[in-house]
Amino acid sequence: MTTPARIEVDHVSKRYVKYDDAPLLLSRAVQWRQRTKRSSLWALQDVDFNVPPGECLGIIGHNGSGKSTLLRLLAGVTGPSRGRVKVRGRIAPLIAVGVGFHQELSGRENVHANGTILGLSRAEIDRRLPDIVDFAEIDDFIDTPVKFYSTGMYMRLGFAVSVIAEPDVLLVDEVLSVGDLAFQAKCLERMMEIRRAGTTIVIVSHNLGAIRRMCDRTIVLHAGRVRHDGDTVDGISKFHELLRSRSDMEELGDFASETSIADDPGQVESVALISPSGEPTRQVHSQDDVRMRMTVRFTKPAVNAVVGMRIWDEFALLYMDFSPLETSQNFASGDVVEIEARFRPNLRSGSYLAQMALMQDNGVVAARTIPLDFFVDSPPRVEGVVDLDAKFSVDGSRLSSPPAGALVGDTHGI
């Protein structure tokens, strides 16, 4: 017998009406016969999927792809223009952390109000209140009006109320960016616990490392349509394929806002990340030998140019290096050259950006690529930033038998 779906999304589309800017009052008086122009914006089109009880589903896509609209439909905040949405069980929507908190009420009073909205009785709320306060780390401020809370305190309390309510369905929108790094890890561990307890979870996030860790299945949305529904790693690869256009790349940050690439003497004609098999890719394993390759056509001479590469994530620059000065070369106008950088991406699972450049000895850029996004797949045990490929062993010659829990052999991390 087939297990009934906890969430059913049946060929759903969502349309918003866009109104053009209304004229000013004076123009309105002159053009009183004109009507306000309207146009349709389809945020979602023919989205169709089911989520069985206990599954953790990831939803990814670039800004404006329809992710948050889909989550609002699941939460019942809005209804579909076409199709049907059905969600069974108690829902805890974490669409905006702390939404519904009354600024004049204390943290304790807001916990009771939000707990009631989530379907908890007063006795259940009183029983869980110590856990909520402890999780949110606001022991000394629980009776203070939330209008005096810092943004971090406000967000932590909102998350704590939602996850400790023990919902049947947890809807999460970018909550993995709550608070500092330590609290983010705490939120992730808590969601892993409630997933193991059988809660159905739907996560919308740009944190692809967390999506990979939590979700076996991922949906990729693009322009309101489902472009992938299946394995998470394959979905992340699809996501990066859809980010290849320059306009999408600019959404990832202002790292390309340096001097104009068009002014460089060398113009990049192609750039690619090459897998060990020799094929272009956007997904690599941390232990792969990878090449980044660019083809450059020079429209002006370049003198004593060396090759450089840098890699960074959403937080900081992780790596930057240049070839030795003794390998520098001169290039004449009309030269076409192919340049490679070989490296092993010993990084944790996640999304990264890489850029190659040619730098002249006077510090002027000769050529540079636009940043190239890619995903690194590391062993699940690797945490932190770098995969050190550590080797672990126990000297058994001094032991009559290995102690319980001894770690023997090779692994990539803990």
C-alpha cells in the first residue's frame, strides 16, 4: 500500500497582477480618461510534486525563481491561481523568523501567543518554555519586551518557538542564515533531530552545503518552473548550470565590480572548469585533480604577465596565488593563448567562485575571467572550511585489543 503524501502540489500556478506606476495628480487630471495599465506576472507555472511523510525536501533556485512563493502556498498564506495544494498535519511555517511577534509584549508572552497559533495548549507551552528559552539563549531577557531585543535575539526566539512545537510539517525559508555561525550550526542540528523524529521538512535556502547535508531530494526552480526534481547533488549541478549567464552571476555579489574587463588588453574568449575526465563541469570532488582553463585573444600588447587564480565563498577569499615571476611572458596584439591552472579543491561541500587572471609586472591586469561558480562534493564527515585529507590510525602493537570506538584506518575528516 502506497504511503499517503504529507504534501501534494497538483499542477500549481500562481499569478500576480503588476500595476504600472500611476501618473502624478496633475498628469492624472489632464489624462483622466487613461486607465492604469496592468500586466500579469506568473511566479509559478505548472509546479507538480508530492512529499511523503518524513522526507526532507530542498528547494533551490536563483533570486526570483519562485521559491518563497511556493513556500507561502504550502503555508496557506496565499492560494494558487491554478491547481491544488494540500498539506496534512500541523504546520510550522518559518517563512520569516519572528513574524507575528508583538513588539510591546515580552518574549514569554510572545512565546505563548505564537505557540497557541501553532496549535499548542497552554500546558504544552509551559512545559516547553524552558527548552525554548535555553535554545534561544535569552534567559536574562525572556520577560523583556521584544522591541528591545537585538536582531539576533529576535530571530533566535522565533526559530526556537517553531522547531520546539514538534510540527508534522516544517517549512523553512532561509532560516539557516539565522544568527552567528555557532547558532546556525545549532539550528541545523535541531532540524536534523526533528527530521529523524519523522517530521516532513521543506527547506528553501541558498546554503547549498546545508541542503546537501539534510536533503536527499531537491527541486530546482527556474523562472517559476521545475527544472529538476530528484537527487540533491544532481540538483545542485543543475542549479549551477542555470547560473551561467552573466546577469545571474552578478546576483552572487559585487566581486565583478572592478575596472572594466572590456579595457583589458587580453579578451577572454572562453573559460571552463575541466574534470579529471577532460570534460567541462561545475561539480567536482574535493580529491579531484581539476583544471581551470581560459582562452585569451590579445588586442593590445601585454608585458611580463603571470597567471593568477583566486577562490572564495560567500564569506571570504579562501585562496589566491600567482605563477612564479620567472615564468612571466610577453604577448603581442593578435596572439591567442590557452592558459590553465591545475589544483585540487580540498574544501568542504559547498558552492564556490573561481577567477583566473593575467597580471603584468606593473600591476595592471592583462586579462581576467568573470567569476565561475562551481560546487565541491566532500565526504559527509568533513566540517570547517578545508578538507585536510587527514589519516587516522591507532598503534595496535601496544594494545591487546582495540578499545571500544577506536578509529582505525584512513578517513577524510571527522
